[in-house]
Amino acid sequence: MPVAQTNPQPDANARTVANGLRGRILAGDWQPGAQLPTWSTLETDFNVARTTLAKAVRQLKRDGFVYSRSTRGMYVSDHPPHLCRYALAFRHHPQEPGWLRFWWALANQATAWNTQNAPANAHPAPDHHSRIVPFFGVSGPEDSDNHRKLLKEVEADRLAGIIFVGHPPEISPKLLEHPWLAKVAITTSPAAHRLPRVFPDRQSFVDRSLQQLSNQHAQRVAILTNGHPGFDAYDAAIADAGLQSQPHFRVAASLSDPNSAKHIVQLLLDRPADQRPDALIITDDNLVESALAGVLASGVSMPNDLQVVAHCNWPIETRTRLPITRLGFDAAAVLRTAMQHVEALRHDQPVPDATPVPAVFEDQASAPLVNDADNAFTEDPF
């Protein structure tokens, strides 16, 4: 018995109708909450059968553009995706090497945003029903599954804007050239493909950490970094804060080998008391636990003999009960600023080319602390 051949024409017609209905919603012909014309009217307008129209409507329902009220008809969603849904696009996937705690913090804040709704003090104020959807691993070839998924969201008009996390040209040239989509980058790279960017202000971390140590009467400061910020950032700042340092007090550890920080710090402190630092700044939260293990192994007492300022990305807390000062960047503030910029661009309002977000101490962070083992961010069901 021959196999029946399917006719692709009805599906093509349904897509055409869905595009037409969606286009009228995007154009503002039907505002959020408005009732759509009757089925009979739409059948006549699009010259299609009821079954084809039903397929188109089901697609728009799945995409979040319309909903039904029992027998009262169809309505435009109160919060359609093209007005309220934003992508937070990460270069990497959490399971890949190179994933940073700052990205954990941002992803968790996206979940917190969706749970608590957008803050009322944001200006311009995003819709309080706005939703931030994380997309992971979107760098690399445009035919990759994750990249294709994000492109599909854009092509179906299911996004109001995109916030790129990382250097945007490494994510998606095709998306960067999209003509109307509002786009902002969270990146420290100045070359953000001409996008407005929001970034953690590393110089503020340098200045505030040294001022804190000066207030605590430290004298000899060591710096442990992975290269960001580099040692040059501390040269003038150390002198301005009235502190001292030595070339051998400036050490770097590899993120690919977190245990290296333990051995480096232990060697750094293995000196007579008057020849070793009495203060240590750890500039990367990915190195904190290992570095503190080196302090413990050295036998140096904290905070009597050594004061530590450790980088932290709020609300991710580094695990330790040692008496350290935490200073870092509030992911909630970074994400909130990026959302304000995206919303401003959507309304044709100017935004700065670069917006630094300053480092803050623990009691100044706006978001509650969570443990990095308790990451609860969720991907979108679409």
C-alpha cells in the first residue's frame, strides 16, 4: 500500500496567517488586552479555512501573543513577548570550562528578577511583568543548537531586547546586525561592537580595597590576581593610599589551576614578619578559597598579622569563616542598569556608551547572599 503524502501547503498557509496576525500586534493595531476580531472575520480577512486559522492561533498562543477567554473570544496577551521578554545571552554554558562566578550571579539575578518582577525604581521603568530569559552557550558557529535557538526567538519576534554577557562579536554577528532589536553588552571590553556597555568598574575595586586597608592601618600590600585588573592598576593607587608594596608582593595565579593560588600565597607569606605583607588583596573571587587555604597553611594569623580584602560577586558568597573584607560587584545592580539601557533604547532614548558599576562592600549589596552551590537559575520553557 503506498504511503500517503502529506501536503505542506496548509502548514505554510498557517504560518502566513500567524505572521499576519503577529504583525498586526507588533504594529500596535491590537494593543495588549485587546480583543481580536471574530473567527469568521479573520477567516474572511485572510481568506483561509477555520482549520488553517486554528493552527495559526495555536502557534500565537504557544508564543505568548494571544490567549482565549472561554467562549468570549481571543485577546492579545497583557504582556506579549515583544514588549516584555528579554534575552540574557551568555557566551559559554555553565558546564563548560571558563564559566565565571560573575556569570552565575547574573544568571541567578535573572531568576530573581522574574520572581520578584522588575524594581519599581528603574528609570526608564521596564514593564513590571518583564521577564529575563538566560540563553547559554550562544558563541561559536551560527548553526549550533544554542545559537539557532536564540535566532529563532528573534525571528519569531519573541524578544524585546538582548543583553549580551561577554564580548559580543564572539557571540553572534548576525544578531549584532539585527536592525531593530535593542541590544546592550555586559562586558569589560571597550570593543563591544558599538553597543552600549555596562561593566564592573575594576578601578573602583582597586581604589576602595586600598582605602579600606589604609583605614585599617595596613602598610605592606600584596596583590594576588589572575591578570584582571593587572598590577599596573595598583601602582599609583598604592602610593596615593599611603601604602607600600614590593615587586615580589605581586603574584598571579591561574584560573585553570585554582590550587596554584594556595601554593603561591603560602610561599608569599613564608618570610620573617617584617619582610612579608601585612595585607593581601585577592582580585578574583574564583581564587579566594584556594588563596585562603594558603594563608591557613602558612600559619599567619588573621587579621592580627594579615588583613585580606577578597573580591566577591554579589550575591554569590565565597565560602569561608575567616575574618576577611568582601568587596565586589553587585550583579543585581549590573543587570538592573543593563535593563534600564535596553528599555531606553526601545523608546529611542539616548544611553551612555559605557556605564561603570562601582564595587561595593558586603553591607552595600542590594541582593541577598546565596551560596554558589545553590544556583537556581532556570531557562525559559520556549
